[in-house]
Amino acid sequence: MRESRKVLLEGTICNRKKLADNIYHIKIELDKEFPEYSYGNFVMVNLKEELSPLLPRPFSIFRAKKRSLELIFKVVGVATTLLATKPLPYPVRLWGPLGNSFPDGKDMLCIAGGLGLVPLYESIMKERYKKVFVGFRNQGEVYLLNGLLKKEAFISTDDGSYGKKGFITEFFYQCLINEKDKGTVVACGPQGFLKRLWEIEKEVKNIEIYGSFETHMACGFGVCLGCTIETPKGMVKVCSDGPVFRLKDIFGE
Ligand SMILES: Cc1cc2nc3c(=O)[nH]c(=O)nc-3n(C[C@H](O)[C@H](O)[C@H](O)COP(=O)(O)OP(=O)(O)OC[C@H]3O[C@@H](n4cnc5c(N)ncnc54)[C@H](O)[C@@H]3O)c2cc1C
Ligand code: FES
């Protein structure tokens, strides 16, 4: 997992599109080229015209190319409401790419829940995985569907309003039972989803699951200690030691 090198960038949100219920895609034009990055890296975004929120917010890199950066976010609070509603063009300041990344490898399995699809989508499009599982809460929150269908991803919703009905972790579990070569799994989703994957890893054996974790972050590069969590091996900083960790290292034996 390669360490990223961060730079400070000035940007302008020049395009915004609603993808699903409360889920938006934004395109940011940058003052300079975005550095090389890896799947799983993130950026800290500061709304430089606003007095509140003062602190920047972390977002996974959806896609970056030359002088443009694309993010996908769900509206949950102050910053995301502003990002979804402010008239465009809208100026932002950002730091990135930050954090470590998902492991490289062939024939891996991939599982994403909700917004956890954002850092994994581009790697799914590049056919890095032998099987892909994606879960959403309901049909209203399904996004990036065309690409997922092209790559024959297995899709479920919790309420069955699109795809198979049920938690994606349980379909993944069923698949693992029948899978001979289990190997490496990359995962991104909410805390409960990652916890369930850890239960599955313990039961199924012969798999290594790497998950991307979310915490509140104030700086994003290891200085403020605001993202520190306790693990069986001691305290870790999610922003700079992660956000991608082997589930075993976070949840323990
Ligand atoms: C590495 C990383 C990558 C992320 N990538 C994405 C992404 O690609 N798309 C996306 O939509 N979101 C992503 N997030 C989450 C995103 O940072 C938060 O949703 C955002 O900071 C909320 O800001 P806000 O001001 O709108 O919400 P606030 O007004 O600050 O909070 C609203 C509510 O959300 C909760 N909350 C806020 N941030 C977090 C968090 N990090 N973990 C748990 N609960 C939180 C608060 O406790 C509160 O209940 C990522 C987080 C991390 C750490
Ligand atoms: S967010 Fe500041 S140390 Fe991690």
C-alpha cells in the first residue's frame, strides 16, 4: 500500500450533478495538476468562503485527471449541504492525496456498501476484481448503476427495491462459502458493514479483508490526533496510518 504525497490546491467547483437521493457528484477545476494517487486515497476539502464549518472535511477521491478532481458525496450535515446547494462556480481549498491505499493484486474480491463505492468504482471499471458486490439501502440511493451493470457487479438493496433483497455482506458470505480461492478482499462501507465482514473473515478463513475506515478528521495528515482509534495493537491514526487497514488489525483476534 503506497503512501501518498499531499499538496495544497486551490479549486473551483464548476459542475454539480445529483446522482441519487441526497447524493451528488462534483467536478472541481484545480489551479495545478492533481498528483498521482492510488485507490483509497482521500482529500481534505475546505470551504474557504464560509466561516462555518471552519475545519476541512475528508472525501475519497472518485477520479482525478490533470487539473480536475471529481468527488461524490452524500448530504449529511453542514459542509455537504453547502457543497450541494451553493451557486456555482464555488471556490474550495484542498489537500491531497492523503492516506494509504487499497492493496494491489490480481483476482481480488471487492465489496462496497453505500458511499463506500466511491473510492472503489474506478478500480472496478478497470476490472481489477474477479467478483464485485455492491449494496445500497434502497433504490433511491443507487448510483453509478450503468458502470456496475457493465461489469456484472452483484447488487442488492436492504429493502429489495432494486436488485436482490438483503444486506450485501450476506450475499458475499454465501459466495465465499462456495469460493475455492478466497484470497484478498477490498472493502469500503459503514462501520457495521466492516464489523460484519470481520465476523465473516473469522468464520470463513483463508481470506484477508482490507477495509477503509471513517472517523471525524480535523487535519487529515497525522497532526491533530482527532482521528485516533484504539486497536488491539495500540492507538492508530486513521488519516495517516490508514484509512485502509487489515480488518484483523482493527477488530482483533
Ligand atoms: C477517509 C474518508 C473518506 C470519506 N469519503 C467520503 C466520500 O467519498 N463521500 C462522502 O459522502 N463522505 C465521505 N466521508 C465522510 C465525510 O467526510 C462526512 O460525511 C463529512 O465530513 C460530513 O460533513 P458535514 O459537515 O456535512 O457533516 P457534519 O455536520 O460535520 O456532521 C453530520 C453528521 O455526520 C456525522 N459524521 C460526519 N463525519 C463523519 C465521519 N467521518 N464518520 C462518521 N460520522 C460522521 C456527524 O457525527 C453528524 O452526526 C469520508 C470520510 C473519511 C474519513
Ligand atoms: S485527522 Fe488529524 S491526526 Fe488524523
